[in-house]
Amino acid sequence: MPSKPSGEYMEELKELVKNHVLGNPIRLGIMIYILPRNKALFKELLEVLDVTPGNLDSHLKTLSKAGYVEIGKVFADRPRTMIKITDKGAKETGEYLRKLKNLLFEL
């Protein structure tokens, strides 16, 4: 496969990292974890990502503000925080991952 001129490659890379929401590794990890499941409990994400509750909360607020996730409560034996991916979040994450994959194949 012919590789792209380095200027074109760099422009695609710049476009990819401009996405300040998914450009953060923790937020990208959250979205990658939730994408195939459609939802996850706050506690699950804490364990999977090995971050502090405050750090996770901050990243979830950023994702929620961008419209990528919805945060709500579910009541079972006790209240729990549930994070659900939105259609926008699923679409944007899929596109971001496709672009990243294409850039990696160019290396």
C-alpha cells in the first residue's frame, strides 16, 4: 500500500487530536469500554480504568457535556450510577477509532 505524503499524514493526525473529548486516554478508554455494552456502572469503570472516583467523575462530566454519555441513577439493592452511551457518542467514538486505525496502518 503506498504511503501518504508526510504533510497529508500530519494533517489527518492534527484533525484526529483536535477532538479534545476523545483525545484524552481515560475518556477514550471509557468510551471503548461502554461502546459494545451500551452502558456501564460507575463502579465497573473505576475497576477497569484504575482511576480515582473524582478523576472518573470529572471525565464523565466532560463526556456528558459533549453529549457522548448520559449519567443517571438505577435502584437495585442500593442506588448506583449508570453511564449510557448516546447515539452521538457511539457514532463519534466509531469514527474516531476508524480514523486512528487508518492512520496506524499508514505507519
